[in-house]
Amino acid sequence: MCGIVGVVGVPNTNSERELLVKRMAASIAHRGPDGAGLTTSGDCTLGFRRLAIIDVDAPSPPFPNEDRSVWTVCNGQIYNAHELRTDLESKGHNLGSETDTEVVPHLYEDHGLELVHHLNGMFALAVWDARLRRLILARDRAGEKPLFYWQGSSELVFASELRALLTHPRVPRTLDPVALRRYLLHDFFPAPLTPFSGIRKLPAGHILVFENGTAQVRRYWDFSDHFGTPQAAEMSRSEIADRLDAHIARAVRRRSRSDVPFGVFLSGGIDSSTVLSHVAEQQGEGVPVFSLGHEDQSFDESRFARRTAEHFGADYHELILNESDLEEGLRLVAQGFDEPLGDASTIPTHLLSRLAREHVKVVLSGEGADELFAGYPTYLGAKIADGYQRLPGPLRSAMATSARRLAPHSMGNVGLDYLLERFLSAADRGRIERHHSWFGSLGPDRLRETLAPHLDDALAGDDLFSSAHARVAGRRFPDALAELLYTDFTMYLQDGLLTKVDRAAMLASLEVRAPFLDHELAEFAAGIPSRFKLKGLTTKAILRDAVRHRLPREVLGRRKRGFNIPFSRWLLHGLGDRLRERFAPDRVAARALLSPEGVKRLLDEHLEHRADHRKPLFTLMMLDMWCDRVYGEGAEVPVAEAGQ
């Protein structure tokens, strides 16, 4: 886990480019506090910040091949580096360290652009081929590691975080209005969009080649290619469960390779408990685990994590959150995130990462299981909505009216009234639009009321759901559930969940590894028929079968929760007055991004207990706090013309 930066092009002298790259790398020092490296070759300068996990005494990258014609920097971990090194050395390659990054330039010598197919890991990497004056950027299959880039007239600049790009004097800071609207819909910026016009993020499973002043991006791995494969379709349910458990075991074993102490994030749910069960089986008792509790008892489910830790003999560490902790966490996240992210669980995730970093440098977590095995309640909602759409129109209208009149709303945890209102808000839409309306904060109607009118008018011809539609366009899926799993794997997981985990953990200089995102495991999971994943009203049915012999009964029966916080109540009791100041009509008008009336309506309805707008208000708050940091307190934001 590290940070990478680089500049390729001729506008600068070597010394000027090196100073620029040093400044870029320094801006992301939290990603790699253990060392720094820099190399110039031709008109390319690569920079690196290191968090030492493997061969901790080795020098910091960039690493070259034998004749120094190929240079590499890599953020993340290559889990099969040991096997790759053994193979490379048998072919005559000379490697000087045990670090995983050093295998990459030698793989490039043997395989060229196809080197990515040989990697099992989470990575964002850059390879500079001095002979061809070619730069290659690549990102791992699921998108665990971030990679941003900007192309000028004669140069390309890349970095692990946006903040590093913004230290470059020629990189623009104008806001992309299309990307802004996508953020308000989804709570995140779907790749390749970023908040800034002209800056792009390399999508997961893609490679970029910059040569002769031109950048070309292509996909090298696609999750959808593995749906409906006969690998699992011909097996019985019990055979699939056994194979799945074996895949998880291998994935955990690969991610347990470390020369520094590691532990496990434990929520007490099925996913993280499954990871812990395999770690304990492979490593024995005493594995450090880290969990959250809440002073608010309606949110505190730490007893499940504690019970699971005891079951496996783990070394249990717990952080009990109160409102002052949340205040501090909000401040840290708002200052530290390089792009807005409308997910309130970023706060507890960062606080938990700080706790873990006091004891270890690496943790394993359960991300990815929901997208592989249908763990979200929205998948159940989709089945119910299909039946709902067959009801007579007047009956559907009456149900929607009744739902809006439910009072009082449950301003604590997620109540049935909140879920029903969310369900009915989009139940009449098509499958993709419905799904993303449920997942996000501001549906189309509310978004139209909230976005500044001049921006809404300028974007009139833009399809709000085009990022989601583009994910599935031209692909065949065996059924509706497979299509939804694919869109969540390539959108919510990549650009929401993994962004949250990467930024929240790296702000604490902590590496997080997700065994469920091992690509061999993911490919096997994609081939499992949907009827084994969502069985009746049971989510993740096949995963429950696979680990039934491993986990305590109360864990198997838990519904999904995750690291939640009581944000609705916090808005009412602690943040309400400050949000009224932040979203005062004259301040919103001066920012020129949102409608003062629309934002006031959201805030009034929530603070007066007429609706629960926890999600949109957090999304708007994170946007405004980010704007303060990037553009200045309450300042107007420069916005590019739509389509630029």
C-alpha cells in the first residue's frame, strides 16, 4: 500500500519535473510514510511514497529491469509475487529484493502489455519503457487501488489521489457539471468521471498506454465474461459450497502474506466473520481484530463482533463511538478526502482504521461479498418491485400516498417507514434506474429541485443514468439479478465502497486487503447460478451454505448492517444548527451549484421530523465541505460548460 505519481512530457526540464513530482508525492505522504523514491528516465519522472509491508528494509521504488530501460512504481500488493519471482529467476532475470513491485518490470520484459493478466492482487501501477518512450498505467480488476490522470497538450500526469494532481500548475480545477450531477445521484463519482473537468480516473480492469502524445484506454478484464460459465452451473449446491469455501481459503492465505503484523476488521456479520474464520484456521488463535460499538444502543451491535472474536480466540479491540468521536471523524474525513463521497460510514471506517493502525499495518476485510453473492436488500426489493409494477395503477398511487403520510419517521436506525418510502420512491422505474435511485441519495425529481436551475437547464440533454446504462450496454446476462450484481460490482463497489475504504484507511496509513475480491474467487462466484445466491428472501444463500460449519448460529442469521452511525439523530441534536448556517440561502446562492430553495426544503423537512433525508443531507454536506477546502470558504465554484 503506497502512493504513486508521475509526469511524462516535454514542457519541463528534468530538474523542473523532478521538483514537481517531489511536490506531488509529498502531498500524499500519508499513503507511504516509510520512505520515498524518485527516478527520471528520458522525459518521464516517477515518484513514490512507501508503506513498507514486504521486505521492509528494501529500498523504495521505482524499480528497474536489469539494463534500466524499464521502470516501475506500484501502489498496492501483488499477492502472487513470490511465485512470479521464482518463475522469472528461473528464466534468467535478476531481482535484487523480495518486494512485490520489482517483479513488474521483468514481467513487462517477458509479456509486454499482457503482464496484467499474470498479476493476482490489488494494484495501480505505472511502467515506463524508455526505449519506446511509452508509459503504461494499469488498475486492478475490482478497483481497490485508485489511479487518476490528466492529459495536457504534450504531457500526461498521474497520481494515486486527486490532491497530488492539483499541485501541478497546469491541471485545471474547474468542476465538471455532468460529474456533479452523477455524484448527487449516486453519492460517488462513477469512473471515469472525477469532480474536475479534464481529470479522469482509470476504470478498474483497464490499462492506459501513452505513446507519441496520445493516450489509449482499453479493458483487460470484465466481470461479466464469467456469468453463466459452466464451471459452477454443472455442480450440485453442496459441491458449489465446498468449492467456494476452498476459494475463500486460498484468497485469505494469499492476503495473509506480510512481513509486518496484520489483523482483521470485524463487524460481526457474515463477510468479515468468514474472513476471520479462515485466518484463525490458518494462523491459530490471537489474531488481532478491530470493531466498533456505539453509545447509542440502537446502533450498537458490538456484541456480535465480540462473540465472534471469542469463538475464534481472537485478540479483540473495540472502539465505542460517541458524538464527540463523530465530530472529530467528520473533521478528519472532510479535510482528508480528495473527492466528495456521500457515505456516512466513511467516518467510523476512518476512526476504526486509526485504532487498528496503533497495533498493525495491515488488515483484512469483507468487502466484495455482497456484490458477488447478492447481499444487499435492494436485490430483494427488485423482486418485490417486479410484482408491485403488475398492480393496478390506482392501488400503487394509494400505497405511495400512504407511505408519505407515515409519521413520525424513525430518525434513528433504518425503520420500516424509511425503507417503505425509499422503495416506493422508485418502484415504478425501470430496473437500472430503480436500483440506482434506491442506492443513491437524490432521485431524479428531488435532484431537479436541488441542483441550481442554471445547471439543471444546461444539462437538460444529459441522461442522468447514463453511467449506469453504459455499464450494462452491449452485455448479455443470464438473468436480472446477474445484471444488478454486475452494475454494483463495477459502480458502487469500485467507486463508492472501495473508494471509502482506501481513503479512510490510507489517511491512517493502514493497508486493507479484501479476500473476496481475489479475481479467481470473483470469477467462480460470477458463474454460480443466481438461484443459489438469492433464495426466496434469503440473501447470500450460497455463502451461508459454504460457511455454515464455520460461524456461530447468531452470525449466520444476522441481516446486513455494516459500520453505521446514527446520522439522522446527530443531524437533529448536534449538526442541525451548523447545517442551517452552512446551507443558508445566501451562502448556497453564492456557491452557485445548488438551489437555495431546494436545499432549504430538504433541511426543513428533516429537522421538523417530516421526512428522513439523512442520505442527501450528508451527500450535500460533504460536497460543500470539499468545496470549502478546494475553492475557499463559501466561494463560488468555477464550472466547465457541459460536454467539455
